[in-house]
Amino acid sequence: MSEFARGWRPLAAALIGVACGASPVPFNVLPLVLGPVHVEFGWDFAQAAAGVTIFGIIASLLAPVFGGLADRFGVRPVAIGSLLAFALVFASFYLLPGSLGGWYLFWAVLGVVGIGSTPVTWSRAVSMWFSKNRGLALGIMLLGTSLSALIVPQIAQAAIARFGWRAAFPATALLPLLVAIPLALLWFREPRPEERPAGVADATGRLTGLTIGEALRGYRFWVLLASILVIALAYGGAHIHMAQIVGLHGFSPAVAASVLGVVALGILAGRIIVGLLFDRFWAPGVAAPAMLLPAVACFLLMGTAPNLPQVMLGGFLLGFAAGAESDVIAFLAARYFGMAHYGKIYGALYMPFGIGSAISPIVYGMVRDRTGTYDPMLMAAMLMFVIGGALLLLLGRYPDAAPDLKPQVA
């Protein structure tokens, strides 16, 4: 049987799990409640938005912990348990107090419990079901974030219109409770030893791979970590501030929303196309030139010229690279370090991604506040995208092609 014939059910459950988890849902609800929160409590937008920064940093720091738990106890209990905790805490945002400290506390707790419902865990099982088609499978799984971007804002906005902004949180929390968790209980599991494809396990079905200590002692881990951090710092703020960037070109908020839709299409295309190419070619050789695309995007987005096709193209290229970057972390972690301790290693590599993405919007905002434009930051981002892509070329051959880098059996 083909890998997809064996693993399509766990893959489908992982896709929905990602869509309903802590990675996309809060980021699709927060933009809709920022305005009402500002009006009701009088906090400025920077103070209110800092909640999601706290959430992102705490979750990222805990990623290796949850990844290690998935390695030890299996993905299923960790992912489903975290998904349940995330849903309950997110729904409780309905009870938010009117203090800024309370707002931050709720986001901090969400970061503590929610990281296990992100690709940090789901990708471990998907990578165990797929070897030859791993890039495509991971790309399909990560489409969950695009699916969330299409559905979650609609549910949240309908709840806000009828019941007020607080209702957006329990309304969207129903997705993990009523959709993702039941599907995961029905379909999601890791493959049994005899079901694991070649390249994931040895002849006896035991997973192969480096320990976290062995990975840390090798240069590849640090090269990949540096690349992820640089690219996350360049991209995160560009995405969050995209509407403002479009506005500086003289376009209305409605046009800015259309550009954000184009960015989402770019993310979708990047995940599928780059995932397919990863399965057929040396992945760093695919990812490095893909990271040149957002450098071009930054150039197109600079200035104030009211050239809508140019801005649209810039948005698409930026999104394409974001989709590629998500594939890069999961695919290269599995390919270079193996599956025996994948969760802990992936979690360690997720830290710079999450922290960089959380800090980047603040840096973009500071540049805008001080200069009145995003151009200096976009110029710096161009250089960071080029450096981040070039670093991937230093990873060298896959371990199974290098006798001195054979993974140990776990």
C-alpha cells in the first residue's frame, strides 16, 4: 500500500488538529477583538497586542518540553490533551477582567497549555507515517492554518455581531471541542512498528535518529536554528503590519484586506509546491532560492507608489515564502536528525521561530513610529531573507548519504 493509502486518516486528523489549535486560532480572533477591547478598557493597541506576544514567547519556550512528552508518551495523548486544555482556556477569555494584568495572565496561561496543539506535536506522527512523500504530507497538514484563516474569522465575527466581543472566544473554542478532538480520537494515531515506512525505522521497526544532545553537538542544528530565527524576524512583522504597509501605498482598508487574502494564497501555494519539491530534490537547494522571493517582495512593498499589481505580487511572494518556511522546520528536522527524538529537537527549533515571530511585529512598529515608514525595516528584511536562505546551503548532504553521520537507533 502507498503511504497515503495507509496514512490519510491520521493526516486528515492532523490537518484539522492544526487548524483548530493554538497556532492559528488566537491570531485569527485577536484582530477582530482588538478594537472593541480598546474601546471598552481604554488600553492602547500596543498594550492589547502585547498579550499575543506573551503567549507566543511562553509557548515557544515550552515547545521542547511538549515535544519531549510526545517522544516519550506518544503524540496522541499530548496533542489531544493540549487541544482540550487550549479550548477550555480560550473559551474562558469570555470572563476576562478589566485589568491589563489579567489580560496578560490569560494569554500566559494559554501559552503554557496550548503549544501541544500546534505542529510541534502533530508533525511527529505525520513524519512517522510518511517518508517518500513527507514534504507533501507536511505541506497538507500545515494547510490547516490556511483553513483556519478562512473559517475562524467568520465564526468570530458572527459571534461578535450577535453577542459582543467576548463571545468570539467560546464560539471559536467550539471548533477544537466539537470537531478536532472527536476526529483525533477516531483517526489520529502513530503507526505501529510494522507500519512504519523505510527511512523512519530500522528493519525491526525501531525509530532511528539522533538524541537532542547529539543534535546540539553538531553544526547542522545551529545552522538551521540561525536560519529559522533570521527569517522569522524578517517575516513576522511584515505579515502583521501588511495592512498598514498597503495603506502607505494609498489604498483603502478594503484593498488591504484583499492583499491579505493574496498573502494567504501565497502561503497555501508555498506549502504544497515546496513540499512536493522537497520530496524530489535536496531540500536546502529548494528552500534557499525560495527565501529570495520574500526579499523581492520587500523591494516591491517599499515606497508609496499606488501600484496595486506590484503590491499584490509582493504580498503573494511574501506568503509563498512563509509557507515554505513552515515546511522547512518540520521536514529538515526529520531528515537530518531522524524520528527517535524528533519532538524534542523540533521543539527546540520551533523556539527561534516562535520567539522571532513574536518580536518581529514590535520591531516593525518601532521603525514605523520613528521614521513614519517601514522602508528601513523592509530593507533590513531583504538582507535577512537572503542570509537565512544562504545558511541552509551549509547543511550539506542528508545523513544517510554521509557515513560519519549515521543516526543511532532509539
